[in-house]
Amino acid sequence: MGTESCFTGAGKKTEANYHYTRALELDPGHVESNFRYARLLEEKGEPFEAEAHYIEALKADPESPNFTFFTLVCLQNMELYMGQGCTSGMRLKLILKMLKLTANMQDCLPDSDTGTRLRSSIKKST
């Protein structure tokens, strides 16, 4: 899957979009393609489309702090993107998803000084 990353790194998002779409047609469950395509979609300002691909990556590797973190950021971006058009029901659903992901993120942090500090920060912010 190196070709797509080269395109996104070189700023050739149209080519990267084509390659990720093609890769996912061939293997819809490919974890790295879903994750990288979600990142690309977010960069293009399409957080709602990105969420589905982050979720696919998380399903394959639910303990990945990287996938959890970026899915959480995506949900926050969705809320910001909706702005005034976000109903209280929509906002509540997003908040519940964020809380669930935050809990998952705490569970997969390492048992180290850094992991302990991150867990403490997460608890203070929720």
C-alpha cells in the first residue's frame, strides 16, 4: 500500500483518492487502506465519509490507540462542521460515541508512566 502514501505525501490527493478507492474495492476490510483513506477524506473536509472508514479500521484493530484517537478527532470535526445545524440529538449521539472511544483509548494505553499520565488527563477532561 506504499503507492497511495507516496501520493498523499507528495500532495497528489486525486491520485491517492483513486488508489485508496481501488484498494478498498478489492479488499473493503483492508485496515491500513481504510485508515489512510479516512485521513485523506478528513483532509478534504469530508468528516462524515471519513467516519465509516475509521470505524472499519477500528473494527479490525479495536485496541489501536492511533485508530481510536483519529476516530475521536473525526467525531469532534463532525460536530464542528455541523455547527448551528447540529441538533441536540445529533450532538448527544456524537458525545456518546466520543465517550465510548475515550474509554476504549484508556483501556489500551500502556502500563507506563506515560500511559498513567494520559489516563489521568483523559479522566480530568471527561
